Amino acid sequence: MVTKRQATIADVARRAGVSTATAGRVLGGYGYSSGEKRDLVLKAAEDLGYRPNQLARSLITGRTRTIGFVAGDIQSPFFAKILRGVSDVLEPKGFGLLITNSDETVEGEMESIRLLSEKQVDGVILSPCDVEEAAHLRKLVQTTPMVLIDRQVADLDVDSVGVDSVAAAEACVRRLIAEGHRRIGMVAELQFGPWTDIESFVRMVRTNPDGIGAIYPSWQRFMGYVRAHDACDLPLDLSLIARVNSYSTEDTKATVLRLLGHPDGPSVLFTADGLMTEGTMMAIFERGLRIPDDISLVAFDDLDWMSFIGPGIDSIGQPRRKMGEAAARMLIERIGGFDGPPRREKLPVRDNRRGSVCVLATGRD
Amino acid sequence: MVTKRQATIADVARRAGVSTATAGRVLGGYGYSSGEKRDLVLKAAEDLGYRPNQLARSLITGRTRTIGFVAGDIQSPFFAKILRGVSDVLEPKGFGLLITNSDETVEGEMESIRLLSEKQVDGVILSPCDVEEAAHLRKLVQTTPMVLIDRQVADLDVDSVGVDSVAAAEACVRRLIAEGHRRIGMVAELQFGPWTDIESFVRMVRTNPDGIGAIYPSWQRFMGYVRAHDACDLPLDLSLIARVNSYSTEDTKATVLRLLGHPDGPSVLFTADGLMTEGTMMAIFERGLRIPDDISLVAFDDLDWMSFIGPGIDSIGQPRRKMGEAAARMLIERIGGFDGPPRREKLPVRDNRRGSVCVLATGRD
DNA sequence: TTGCGATGTGAGAACGTTACCACATGTTCT
DNA sequence: AGAACATGTGGTAACGTTCTCACATCGCAA
């Protein structure tokens, strides 16, 4: 492995017979330069195969043209698609993209942020893993522009991108009720959150919804579920909630199997996100149930395979790529100096109907 | 947005009453330092919230502790999973990960490499989009360690990670033949490659296999398909090859639909990668065919949903995460100074049997 | 002619680290 | 006792850019 030394501005300047200042101006595209010297410098740079060293440039300009992305887990299709949107906006503008995983732990997130800020990124896009404990985020925003994605954090006034989970879930469950479903199961990981018991959360939703601060998307979707029941005067039956203990498909599958085993089980399942949906599919497959004949299904978050298995799965599709693009665009505006108030962008969801919901009744009774 | 100035080593040194050299030694963990001064410096650093500026450090040490990853398309599960493996190895060692997409074009790849090398990455993991045109890669390896993933490049002697696609495909097709299938369809994007007509490629495989240089995985899998036929004395029928014109699900679907429309069609389909499999599934779904009753299916590359749709889909699973880990490990060894001959690591594949192949006959005839 | 802005050039400082050297101490081995 | 060596410290030169000057020259209006 040969390690040839890269040519520097000084090398180019020497070869072109000009000062490093002049060579710098030509190659960096700033300040004045005459056509004559310009050609000399460009020729010399070409000959030497000169490549600017962004490190040195960044050190003095104070901007790296690199942004950081802290994902929960990059291998999940949710983050992967967002990432693609981010990089689509960044690449044409010459920005680099540094990624890390938080693995949904605060420690991982802090470590990620430490790494990114030591590398002097110009901005950070992050999906916070804790909606309350955010001292480290509060510290970060003092020095670096930040955009939150998917989730928000209490008392952290920064730009964010997401969807209106409460409204989308409510609309979805209302539709199920309208189509005659009375026993609607919900599959969600509701372990970590502001409430340890669901009853008191439901009470809060009914009595003082404004008092609910920043909560995870899963809780928001559950909130929509509750609201739809209340709006349609359908009594809540919390035994229909498959409350998954950990964020894993195995646990989800086990919990859903238990729910399906009940004598007076649900006629339809509403899953709160992609991973819940996968675990639910496993449980349905294992019990040999057919969709929608034996059980109906609607999923929050659309996944590739939902359109090509028979029948297709109904889903609420989040515009993941667009979310990434919006986050990147907002961040670049901030980096460019935009200093307006925090923007909370809510993107519209897509209502995918493919035939996984059995219509038990139509019209209004 | 407040922009507080970060504390520097000079600030810490002043506050601790020592020289910048001493402060640097303590904070950088190199050279000597007494316990007394150490405590002073650490206290001062703590007070000021000192964070080392990796830019300045990298400029003088010549190493950034950042590596670059050039993927075809990060949003595809193939690359997303690999990426996860890479970052799992990198993160504990304190390396950053800079990602770019080539979108499978040489221009995109060159642009990616330009960006990465200007940012002075210590090494690059790359899935080359062209197995022949590689002048830019040859130039890169002169200055930067590189590991190829999934594909190899002719005359480029660097470390690489992948699977033995030829052998895996051959074993898979042999099994189909053993189970009684005689008309085996293959779905693959074989547009770009060394051969424009398939006949001459087949001739080459039969007469001079060693003369075939570096080829894309799709071609390798097709090669395995040919070899299995030859080994089992099953005549090749090239009308069974769904040769997709572009790397898109829509095109794949259309091509497969055409194949399925033929009077004497295949009894089983063998797909060359994840995207081909998705397009094929769409075609099968559109025609209302049932797996495996109406048509059997085996896929190269395992996808999440294959295990939980009924019936499961048989697949050849690549250890994607392990591939990423291996690539990262090899790269770090090179960065650490390892200077042995290029290693071509072939990881074993997984043979997933789930019931998507109809057994037409057993035993050997 | 003088004044003045636009254009062009080079010397040298600056960015925040680590590398290198000189110069102190001790401590241990001949 | 003197040499050799590990330990500890500070000054200052790197690293490769851009930034800030000072200082030209030119054209043009007053």
C-alpha cells in the first residue's frame, strides 16, 4: 500500500510561480484573481492532481459541510428510507453525512452526540430516544442547529418533522368502527413513557389532553385509538391492548398470540409501527389465521411487502423519504443562518387500502 | 440560536496554570504528565466543558478516525443491514461513518469518492458499480485503504467480502432439479455486464470459465444456474430467463408477467436478488397465482417478510450484517498498518426452507 | 492633477491541535 | 562520582487551509 503525499496549495503555488494566497484564491474561488494567473494555477493544480484538504479548510472557516444523523437503528426500513431522503438533499449541496445509532438508549445517544460534535458537524438530525431526559440535547442546541425527526422532546424548541399520529390513528380506528368492527385490538410497545398504567393515561386523555406533554409516537397512536372510541361511543376494553414489553418482534409475537388466544378476542388488529406489524404477522402466521377472513389488520407505517402479498395489507403510510428531505432542508436553512421560530412540520400520511380489513357493516346506524 | 465559542486547549491550560503542551498531553493522553498537573488540567477542562476539536487533531496526526461507505442505495435492506454491521464494529472503536450513495452510476461513485477523500477519511468500504471501469478506484487505493463489498473489480487487488454466488446458486438449482423441476425460470437483471448476448456467455461458462473475469453477482448466479443444468444434464432453455432491462421492480414485474404468460412456462422461479424477488412477487400476486400450488419460488437474498407470510418463501440468505462487520474489521486492520496480501473473504450463505417449493419428485432417477 | 474605488497580488497571522526539542529534575547503574 | 536513563515541563514549529492586511496598479470622475 503506497502512501503518496497529497499535493497542497503550497505545492501548486510553487509550480505556478505565484504566492500561496493567490493559489488559494483561485482554487478556493474567493477574492480576486486575474485570468492569467488563474490559468497558471489551474494548470499546476491539474498537473499535480491537487485535492483540497477539507480538514484544513474547515478548521479555519469553522464549517465542515458535514451533518450528523442519529438514528435509532439504521437497518430498520423506517430510518433507512428517511436517511435516503436526507442524503438526497444533502448530496447535491456538497454536504457529507455522518451517521450513528443510538439503539434507543440515552447513553448511545449521548455517545453519538459526543462523536458528532467533536467532529464539528454543522448540524444534527436526530430521532430522540427519550422525550423527557434531554439535558444533553439542550446543551447541544446551544452550539449546533438541530432538527428532530419522528419524535419531539418536552421543552426543546427546535425544528421537527413528523406526522400527526393522533389524528391519523383516530381516523383509522373511526373507519374500522364505521365498517362494523366493535372489538378492535391494538398492538403497541407502551412500556416506556410518561405513564406506567394505561388507565391513568386514558383518564388524562379524556380530562386534560393539553396537560399531556411530549409523548412517543406509540402513545400518540394509542391516544388516537382512545379518541376514536370515545367519539363513536364505543366503550374501551383495555384487555384488547397487546402491550408489548420490549421493542422486539419475538416479544410482540408472544403478546399477540396471547391476545388471540382469548375467548372474546378482537375482530381486527391495529399495529402501532413496522416492528409491531412484523411481530403481529408472525403470530397470525403461526396460528394459521387468514387475513381478512379470520382476522382483519391495519398497520401504522407502510412496508414494502404489504403491496405484494395476497391480500395486500391496509396501512397508514408515512412519507419517510419526504420526512428526511424536509429535515435536511430545514437544517440547511438553519445552517445558512435562518433564525426564525421553531417549525413543527407535520406531513400528511397516506391511507393505503388493500383488502386486509373485513367489512362487517356499512352505512351509519 | 446562541453560538457559544467552544473552549480550546489554550483556554484549559490558562485556567489550570500550565502550558498548552502539558494540557495537550493530559487531554490527549500522550506523553508524560504528573498526577498533580493532571488533576489541575482535568478540573479546568471539566469546568470549561472542554471538547477536543477532532479537526485540528486530524490535521496534524493525518488520521481522522472516520471511514467512508459508498453504497448503491442505502434505503435497500441489503445495504442497510450491511451498514449496521459496519457501524457495530466501528462505533466501539470510536470511528465515525460517512455514507454516500452511488446510485449505481460511475459518476455517482466518483463524486462520492471525491467527497470522501477531500474529507480525508482513513478508509473506504465500497460496493463498486462497475466491475471494469475502475481507474478512479485504482487511484484511490494508492492513498487510502479500501475494502470491496458484494462485488469485485477486475485487476484491483484489495480486500473484499462477499458470498460464493456461483456455488450457492448452483446448489439451489440442483436442488430444484432433484425435486423434479424441469422448467426452471430465472429472474435477473443481466443487462449490464461483459456480455450483451447470453448465448456467448453460456458458451464461455462451458468452454473457458477461467477466462471470465470479474462479473456482477447477478451474472454469477446465472452462471450457477447454467452449471446446475449442465451437471444434471438438463438442457438449457433460454426462453425461461426473465432478463430484466433495468434495475426496477416495475420492469421486473412486467418481464415476469411476460414469462408467466408463455404457454410452456416455468414450474419454479429463481430470483437473483431482493429487488427481483419483489418484482416477481408483484407479478405473481397480479396473476393471482398461489405459491407453491401454481408456481414455486426460491429467492437469492433473504428478506424480513419471507418468514411470516403464508407459506414462507425459500431463500438463500446472505449474512449481510456479518459481511459489514467483516469489511469493517478488515479495513481497520489495514488502517492499523496491516500490509499482507489482499484477502477475498467468502462468507457462508443460509439455506432457508419454508415451503415455497413444490416437490414434484424425490429420489434420484 | 488629485482622489478614489475596483482589481489584483503577496506576506504573514490564524484556526486548535500534536510533534519535536531543549531543559530540567530525579533515580539507577557502573 | 559520573554517566545513562526515565520522568516531567514549557516553548515553538508544524499541519493546510482561509483571513487580514498592506500595497500595488488601473481607470475614471472631479
